[in-house]
Amino acid sequence: MTYGDWYYLLIAIFLPLAFLIFPGRNADRFHVPIYDWALSLITLAAALYLSYHGGEMVEQGWDIVAPMEPTIAAAAICFLALEAVRRAGGGALFIIAVMFFLFPLWTDIAPGFLWGFAKDPLELVRAHAMGFESIIGVPMRVAGNLLIGFLIFGSALVVTGGGEFFMNFASALMGRSRGGPAKVAILSSGFFGSLSGSVISNVVTTGKLTIPIMKRVGYPPVYAGAVEACASTGGALMPPVMGAVAFLMAEFLNVPYSTVMIAAVVPAVLFYVALLLQVDAYAAVNGLKGMDEADVPDLWETFKSGWFYIFSLVALVYMLVWLRLDLYAPYYAAGILIVCTFVFRKGDKRFNLTTLRELIVDSTKIISNIIAILAGVGMIVGSLAFTGVGGAFSRELLQIAGDNLYFLLAMGAVTSFLLGMGMTVSACYIFLAIVLGPALIDSGLDPIASHLFILYWGMLSYITPPVALAAVAAAIIAKADTMAIGVRSMRLGLINFILPFIFVLNPALILRGEWDDIIIMVSTALVAVWLMSVCFEGYLYKAGNIGWSVRAPLLVAAACLLYPEGISKIAGVALIGVCYAIALLQRKRVAA
């Protein structure tokens, strides 16, 4: 089997299913029309044909010159992949994929850095479908080698009741505390999102339970929806799984997946700490209580009922970090989980043939969706590679920025954010990893920090108007105004706008560098996150409600702590002490 044979087989198995699972129009949601069956069969035949002739394709260079028969198969794969992208990824991604698919036809007359090497229509479909840089390029390679196993593991957790367990576990941990339901929403969405990697499905799945409970204890609908939107967005940035993007990042950087996973831990934890502190302060200011005692499960009983979910996650992390079994770890972890649910769960909750069927159906839907999207995204990568425009774009960015690193980062942040509005996170990241990533790295920044910077800013469109897809999904459940939830989500998630600039300029925050620097940076960042939460909600522990006469200096103290120079950190600590003294004096005066 040649390099491409396996990936064509992967396409042959899952891409035809995209036409059966995702309807081409709303009228076909409840039945599969005959033309979808036809498209599915044509996709299967074309992919199997290319797989069978994989050896000849490589030996004879069919991506450049090929007989007419494989060229027809290549054209079919190209156009069917674009239609699959439209169904699985939406209209915006489809338009972008079509634009880049056609780009090599006219790039020889494009101006400036957009100029590149052009292809005629036959050369174009051959390069996209039979070359190793487009449809079966980096995105498909990541899906075939790494991603499928993690998707299966995530599906196994869901169908065996892992989502319900983590919800109950979060309730047992945080449900009794003030503002408990909001904290449960944050923890459960973090657990679930770190495994599924899908922001919208996270909002819909956990939000159905958490948003009504938050409203019931006194959180306004807008605030409840914003909490769920932010928590679900952060889940896609939380190890161990982090969705498809982390695997793509590992491939682009040519590092083990565990390296990316470890680097992502501290920023993700800081984000969730910020959310927990803010909802706690909001509850304190507004006198909100926890969940009813009857609704809070017992912690020990909850743990006993699903300890194997945590065990399978620990086993996954152990195999990834210490055993370096990137390819096989998710399959072993899924196997451990299935065996445990069969042995330790009782009655209809035990793993059985019905659960197995659910696992197969759920995994197939998810994998078909990601294969359809990555086939189209691969065309974007391919077009930039064929024409040479990707490298030219990166050089142009460096020339525009000159020696101003902050200007380059600002351009990168804006570009990532804008593309994140129209693309899926995977598509946005892949595009920018090619055109922006090299510019950031060539300017002297840490490679992993640079790619995480791109990922974070691409994700922010989920909670930022006017698009704010996570806010849209949360608004439907909360029955509140979408724009209001989007604005509130931006405020709650403000730390995520700041963190990328901090860790890209100081990689100690992503655990890269000397240990003394890492300990100091992580510690001061935690304190800074606490200070920002205090300022946003106007509540200082032991001092109660505070006004802007204290909040503004505390924000300055937070900025000092985040700045890498030692003297600024000392100034920040001193400022905290002064502000605390003033706040306590003010409270005594009010009490007197």
C-alpha cells in the first residue's frame, strides 16, 4: 500500500456517507433522495479507483500528467468534495474553499504577492485530487493517523454516559457553593468540551441542563447564556483532546501531540479559573445561592458510579505524555472504557449491543463530518502550496510589519479573528498556520506559542459579535437576546483576548523555558487573573463590594504582574497591598 492508498480508502469509507448523513437542502432532512445515493456511489467509485491505482499515480506522476480516466476520477473527487464541504461545513466555508480551489487558474495574472504559478483546469483537478498537498495533504493525513482514534474515544465517553457523569461530578463538587449552577456549567462544559472539541455541540448538550438551573437560582438569562457560551468555547482549548486543531498543530510543527497538549494546559486552566472567579464574585454581589440540597448528588457516590471515566482519561494522558503512544493511545483508552462499563455498570447502563450500535453511529457521523470538512480545507492548503503564494504572503507580512513585533501580532490577531468568523476553527487554523505562522516564527517567536496564538484568536469569534455562534446557540436555550449574550460573553471571556499576547511574548506561560521563570510567570498570571475578575465584577474577597477608585488601580496591578520584567511584578504586589488596605478601610467606614 502506497502513501496515498490509505487516505483514498479513508475518503472512500467516510466521504460517501456525508451525502447520506448531511442533506443537501432542508426539504431532504427526513429522507435520503435518489440523487444523494448517486453522489455517494460516485464518490465511493472514484475514491476506490484512485486508491487502486495509487502505485501508478506516484510512479508516473499523475498529479502533473495523467491519462483521461484517472483525470475524470480526480475531477469527480474534487467537485464532490466541495459539495460535501457545503453540507458539512456550511455556506461560508464552501465559498472560501471554491475561491481557493479556483485560485491557481488565474494566479499568474494576480497582482503583487498573490502572483504565483498557474494551472489549466485539467492540471488543477489532477493536482488537487492526485497530489500529496491538497485533498490528501496534511489535514487528511492528521485525520487518518491521529484524529479518528480520539473521535472514537470521545464518542465512547458520550454513549456510555460520560457526559452525565461529568455533569453530576461537577454538581457534587460545586453545586452547594454560592452561584453553584454557573460553576457546574463551567466545569461540565470544560470536561465535555475537552473531549468533543466542538463548541456548538457543547453548548447544545450541556447548556440544555445548565442554563435553566442557572436561571432558576437567580442568574439573568443573558448572564446564564454567556457563561455557557464562554465555558463551551474554552472546552475546545482544554487538553487532553482539544478537537482536531491540536493534532493539526502537532503535524505542522512536527512535534508529538503531547508537546502541544502540555503547552496548552496553563492558558486553558487560567481561562476557566477566570470564569469561576467571575461567576463567584457575581453571585456574592447579587446574593445568589447554590443549588437545592436535593439536587446535589453525593460526591463519593457519584465518584463510585463513574470512576472509570476519570481512569480512562488518566490512562489516555499517561499513554500520550509518558509512553508517547500518540497513534494508539485513544484506541487503548476507548477499549479500557468499554471494558470497564461492561464490568462495573449494572442493568441497562452496562455496555451492550445497543450501546455498540450507538457508538458506531455516533463515531461515523462525527468522522464523516470531519473528513468532509478536511477534504475541502485540504484544497485551500493545496492551492497555497501549488502557487507558492503561502510563502509570499508570509514574507509580505514581515515586510509590512518591519521590525515592529507588536504590529505583526496585532495584524495576526485581527486576521485570525476575521477568518474565524467565516471558517471552522480547523480551516481557519490551517490557513493561518501556512500564511501567518512562518511570519511569527521568523520574527523570533516560539513556534508552539505562535500557533497557539493563531488558534486562540481564531476561536474568539465564537463569543464575539456579530457572528458569536456559541452565543447564538446559548441564546436559543436561554431565550434571551443573542447580541446581549455575545457582548456579555466578550466581557466574561476577556482574559482570552489577553492571554495569547502574554504567552506568545513570554513562552514560560506555556511551560517552555527555565523552571524558575515558569513558576514565577504562572504564579503571577494566576494572581493577575484573580485581580481582573475582581475588577470586572466589583467584589474583593474580605472587603466586599468595591468601586472604581479601587478597581482601576487593581487593573494596573494586574497589568504589572503580567509584564515579564521583575520590577513591574514587585510594583504590582505593592499596589495590591495598598488597594486592599484602602478597600478594608472603606468597608469599616461604611460599617461604622
